[in-house]
Amino acid sequence: MKALFLFLLAVFLVSCGNSSAPGYSKKFLKYRAAKPEETTIKVSLWDQKAWLLNGKGEAVLEADIATGVVGKETPEGVFPILERIEEKRSNRYGRIVNTETREVVIAKSWEHEGPLPDGTEYEGIAMPCWMRLTWDGVGMHVGKFKKRTRSSFGCIRVYEKAQPLIFAKTQMGTKVEVVPESLMGKYSW
């Protein structure tokens, strides 16, 4: 299924390489040639963008992201990917649902105290293409958000179309550098 998705995406992207987007096909070819053992990721908290870089330090993919809100900021620094899980669910943030109907009983489980109501269970928020950056729960994963809006509890949320492409070109130990300043001039796509 993953291979089919990447093939269809490749066909789509190659078909988009027209005169209105000069160099777009060339960038896709650079993405395809990037080796997971050589890539790194740069994240700009200022720009709310992430760039996948090949072994030469060239941007081969740019993605809109959302980082942590005030009080739950995304940490700055260089982090190796510690864990990679394609279909991950949060063990900290989720909802409480009816066991039989799956109807949401409590939308924000982290605000609930005490035992779960009878006939319910915890359901963690889906975090596809999870890449753990810290052992205390910060990672990079698919997530919904408004552009240029910090909205996570510390994680780096990435749009659904971009994160599988980033995930496919990384491995355990891939370095992710999170910086406060703008990188738009350096890695403009």
C-alpha cells in the first residue's frame, strides 16, 4: 500500500512539472535520489516550516508545520530520530469513547480525572508516520493545523501529504535540527 501511494504520488508530481513551476521536476528528482542514511531535517520555529535535506544539504522537500503553543513549546536543538512508527496513537492525548458505539464521551481525555466511565475506553489521537525526537514525548508526525499557527503540545505536526514523504526518507538516528530563527532564505523551495 505504501509503495502504491509513493508511486501514484510520483506520477502526480512528475505530471505537475510544467512551465509554470520551473525546476519542480528537478526538485522531485532530487527527492527521489535522497538516501535515508544521508538526509537531515531542518525545522524553523519562526517560519513554521520544515525542510528535508539531502546529503549535500540541499532542500529536497519543504513542508508547512505547526509547533508547540506557549507553555508547551517545541524544544530547540539537534535531535536524532529515536523511534519510527508508521501507525502510532498517542498514549497521552486522546479521547474517551463508548466501547460499543465509538461515540465520543469525553473529547479531551487529558482533562479528565478519575476512573473511566463504565462502558468506555481511551482512544489515543492518531499520529501517523511518527518520528520520536525525545523520550518525554516530542515527535514529528501527521497532524491537522492552520498554516503558520502553533497548535501542538510540543510535537511538530506536518501536513498529511508531506509527512509520509519525509518518513520514507529518514531512518533511526536521522538528525532533526530545530532552530528559532528564519531559514526561508537558506532553504527557499
